[in-house]
Amino acid sequence: MNAPRVRRVALTGGIATGKSYVRERLEARGIPTIDADTLARDAVAPGSRGLEDVIHRFGAAMRDASGALDRKKLGALVFSDPVVRRDLEAIIHPFVRAATDRWFASLDPSRHPFAVADIPLLFEGGRDGDFDTIVVAACAPEIQLRRLMGRDGITEAEARLRIAAQLPVDQKVAKADCVIHTDGSFAETDRQVGEVVSQLQDR
């Protein structure tokens, strides 16, 4: 007989579709979560093998004055060139995947029957088969664009490039087990989060 394990739930969606807010609301309900973006930053932290691999592939110009990764400079390169993006993902994704697997394995299924990994590039990285349930945070394209342009002075052209670098949100919705629409108020999103949690608890 297989030992009990924590059910693996993936939270995904497009950039600026509200994943982080949904993850925060899940955490507020006592559900363990992990953020792949945070793990990706850890993968290229100063002194890491990942950072050295990035510098080897993309050049010393990708370091900032402190010796850390210049994320803005690398981001401009990555979102304009799909080959560069794939090369970067090949460096970072194995680290993120291994760290996520260790995290799930560390959880006690008697206390947490399921846990949630926030993985923006779940489908793009072919990782959807690693999870028992997939939750997608979605919003209308015009809202997604407006939200993204509100971040750190991102221009419309840059925002469109970043959105285009991912699978369209409607295609992610079509692959989801559960969908949380974030177009409306926070209260409406919270209501949907509660419904999804109830569904997960019943499974």
C-alpha cells in the first residue's frame, strides 16, 4: 500500500492575472503554499551555481554593480528572444522543480491533505502532469495589460511582449480543473477562493 501523501495542487495563470493575491488568500486559510518565482530568484542568488551558469551563457554584463544578477537587463533580453528565454529556463527550471518536490515531500499529509505551488509557467514548462489539480487565475486581456503596465514603469510594448511570451490565458483556462476569475472586486475573488478550497477539501 502506498503511503499517504499531500495532494499536489498547482496555481497558475498569466502574468498579472492575480495569482499572487489568490495565493495570499489561500495562505490566509492555513493552506501551505510555495512560490516558484521566489524559488527562481533563489536559483540565481549571489554565489549560486545558477548565477554562474547565467553569466556563462549571457555574459558578465548581466551582473549589476554589486555582482548580483541585473534582472531588468536580463528581462529585456529574455522577453524579446524566445531562444534566450528557453536557455534561461533550462538553467532555472530544474532547480525550481527539485525544490518544489522537496517541499511537498516535507509536508505532513495528516495535517495538510493538500498544498499549493504557485507556478506561472506550469503549462509552458510541461509540468502540468506533476500535479493532481490545476487552478488557474484568469482575467480579461485588457485588465491583464493594464495591471502589468502599472508595475515598475513597464511600457505598453514591454507589457505586450511579456504577455505574448506565455501561453494565452484562455488556453490555460481550458486546461484547468478550477478557475478563479479576478476581474471583479477582491470580495468576489475571495468568494471564489473559498469555493475552490471547499472543492479541494471534498476531493
